[in-house]
Amino acid sequence: MQDVVEQLQRLGMSGYEAKAYITLVGAGQPLNGYEVAKRSGVPRSMVYATLGKLVAKSAAYELRGADDTVDYLPLPPRSLLERMRREFDDSIESLEVSLPVIVASPRAHLIHSLKDAEALLARAEDVVAEAHTDLFLSIWPEEMERLSPLVGRAVARGIETAVVHFGSARKPVGDFYEHRFPSPCATTEEQEGQAGPDHRLLVVTGDRRETLVGGFSGGTAWGVYTEDPAVVAMAVQYVRQDIALQIIADRIGHQNMRELCAGDPELRRFLTGHGCATALLHAAGMPGAPDGRSL
């Protein structure tokens, strides 16, 4: 019931209105105000005002008896949801016309911070959902679990989607490239020093117009979002070059790639820990960030 109340609140009802409506729906018969208050938990002092608001919204109807008593009957849920859907769609269509008219061009391309995991993933969902031409993602299974449905829908819409995924995925989507972690250039000692999937980097870029970069480390998360063209270009190039590295490793063989890196300290230095957020978090001085080796 609490989940239904919260969902109705998101669609514009107050908490009391949602509780009263659910009570009417669950009763199977008209109820008076006293019965609604007793069953719903809405205070008696508020129940008639609450029912009046439902009536004003046509979510409930008054049934007046011969002795001037008033009972209340709910609008059937299917009819209520269809009405809400029409009203929501009408509002969106109106705002699609009116909002762009009042939007001022930004004086600068700002970067804003995302303070926790939920804010980071919700903004990543926005980027994926709003894409019209292409998507570039560098992502770990933990975050892909959340974003996969939206990425799948983007692919179904014909959005060109390139995904570098650290490890295997249950349902690969788009142009999918598995990044086998640890890096093929990491030595055994370096692999043991990396924090692995507990410290992850996330990059999501849409339409080469907007990008989100974030990290997860030890239960904390950070992130930034921007439409700055230079940052977006770097994010796209980051994913594209990572794809190229995976293709090269697949073509020449991962054992050959390891042997190449083992004999080239410069390659090993630049590729060790790729995709791991540990060093970035440590360099940024984020509280709780573990000591990390160089990226």
C-alpha cells in the first residue's frame, strides 16, 4: 500500500488523498467520511477536506442519500490512470512548445557535481534516455544492471551505441566490447594492488553533446555532468580508444598483448588500472578513497 501511495503522490495526489482513494478502491462499496478516516488513517479533522479534493479532481464522486448523508465512490483505477496519462501527455506536449521559447542560451558550459550514487545513476539514465543519434559508455556490471533496460530501448530506437563493459554481461546490448579486467598490461603484483570492481569508473556520453563521468569507491560515489564540448570530446575519445585497445588485444591475442606490455614499461604504466576509479578518487582527495596506484 505504501508503494501505491508514493506512486500516486508522484502523479500529483497528496499523501492523504492517496490514502483516501486507496481506501475507497479497496472497500468495494461506497463509504462515508467517518469510515474512510477509520480505515485509511487520514485524521477525521482532515478527511472531508481530503475527500472534497478527490471529488474536485473527479477521482471520487459523492453519493447523497435521502436523509442528506454523503457517501463516496472512487473513480475506477483504470479510468483514473488513463485520465492521468492523458493529462500528463498533454502537459508534456505543451511544455515541449513553450519551454524552449523561454530558455536563454548559456553564457558558459558549466559542470555540475553529482553527490551520491543515486544522483549519478539517475543523471546517467537521463543521458541515455535523451539520446537521439549515438551513445558511448564505459561501464561496470553493477551500473549496467541499472542502465541496461534504457540502453536496450535506445538500441531499439536505432541509436548507435558503443559499450565498453568491464567483464561479461548477461545480455550484451549495442556494439558491445568486453574489457577483461585486470588490464592485459597489468603484472600480477599490480593486479593485486588494484581494488577491482569495488572501485569503478563510469562514463556515459550522449549525442556527442553531453557527458557524465563518475566513480564508485568503498560505498561512496562522485560524479560530474557537463555539456562542455571539450570535455564531451575527451569522453568520447576515451571510450573510442578503449574500444580500439580491446579490438587490438582480440586480434593479436591477449597473451601476446601481455607479453608486449611486459616488455614495455611505458605501456604498462599508462594502461595499468584502466577503468578503475581508485587513483582518480585518491588524487581528488575524496574522503574514504583508498590508496591507489597510478592509472
